[in-house]
Amino acid sequence: MKTIISPSILGGSFSNMEKVISDLDQSRAEYIHFDVMDGDFVPNLTFGPQFISDLRVKTKKIFDVHLMIKRVGRFLDKYINAGSDIITFHYEIDENLNELINKIKSNNIKVGIAIKPKTPWEEIKKYLHTIDQVIIMTVEPGFGGQLFMNDQVKKIKSLSNYINENNLVVDIEVDGGVNYETGELCIKAGANVLVAGSFLFQQDNLKIATNNLNDFFNK
Ligand code: DX5
Ligand code: ZN
């Protein structure tokens, strides 16, 4: 199965985002991962829908939007209209998840549910037949550059087994602390989408680093 790479722009500086998007647009990564944070659901604040819509016109890459915000329903239209291709919200919010799923799907956008490290994957079992991806957080959400949490690998494996045994069509995206070795653990456990932020941006050339990561997992 192909491994999809989703570079997280949180790893970069917002001062040269045009260059970041241009590099990623020329890379072989299929997705671009946007970490939206509201300073409430997570203790960090990043950007809103305007930032995404401004970058939408710069590339045709798949916009993989990760909402780490509390009030998804209130702002959902803005992220739909900003040009998101996939919208993933967190299971841990206090909203009607089925309503959010239906609204996103009715706009022909893929929908995902993300779970924090402490959340068992079984909590989202009842949504698996209706969503397109699960984001397994392998760091506490809120910041890039954190260490990968190895104890999440068995969660990936268990979820992957359930998806395969029940012939479900759901991508498993891993988000946080991904590099060559941690990514390999995740792919072996059944994940097929890897988010990488700091690992890519800490290297000299973003486009080359992204292509190397993509080619490593698709050789
Ligand atoms: C963390 C974000 C991740 C993070 C990934 O809350 O959801 O996408 O930016 O960055 P790295 O790869 O540096 O952990
Ligand atoms: Zn993310």
C-alpha cells in the first residue's frame, strides 16, 4: 500500500510561507498538513481559515486540515469554504460528531477524527464506517518538535487490525514526532499516512527532505 506524506507547515516559519508552499508544491508529497489551533482546545494559537484560503490558490496539493479547536461547528463553514480537502476534528470536543461528519461529507470533503494519546481508539469505533481517516496523535497536540510516543504504536496496530478484519476503508494518519525510524514503526503497525513537521524543516532543503521521506516509504 502507498504511504502518503503530509508535511506539517507548523514546522516552518510563517514569515516565508509562500516559499514553503512553493517547495511543497514541487515536492512528491501528496498532502499538506495544516494545524489549526485555537489556544483553548490546545495551549497554542496558529492560524484560521483566511490563512488556508490565501494558500489554496498557490497549489493543487491535498489540504489536510487538522482542527485542534473546541468550537468546530461554529467555524466549520469557514474551513469548508477555505478549500480544505480533508477536515479532521478531535474526538475529545464537546459536539455532536455525527452532525459534523455529515456536514463535511455533504460538501464533498473527506472527514477524519483525531484522537489524543490518552484516548483509546475504541472510543471512535462507531464512526469508523462513516469517516475517511483517523489521526492517531503520537504527541500531545499543541506543538511541533516533540518526541514520538512509542506507546501509541500498539494502538495503531490494534486499530489497523480492526479496520482490516471488518473490511473498512479508513486511512490511518500518524501525527507527531515522525522521522525515518518512527515512521517505519507506524507503517509496519498499519498506518498509511505520515505527518512530518520538524523532521523536514530541520533539514537544509525542504523539497529534497520531503522527496527523500516520500521515496523512503515508497521504494
Ligand atoms: C501537533 C500537530 C502536529 C505537529 C507535527 O499538535 O498536530 O501536526 O505539527 O510536527 P512534528 O512532526 O514536528 O511533531
Ligand atoms: Zn497535526
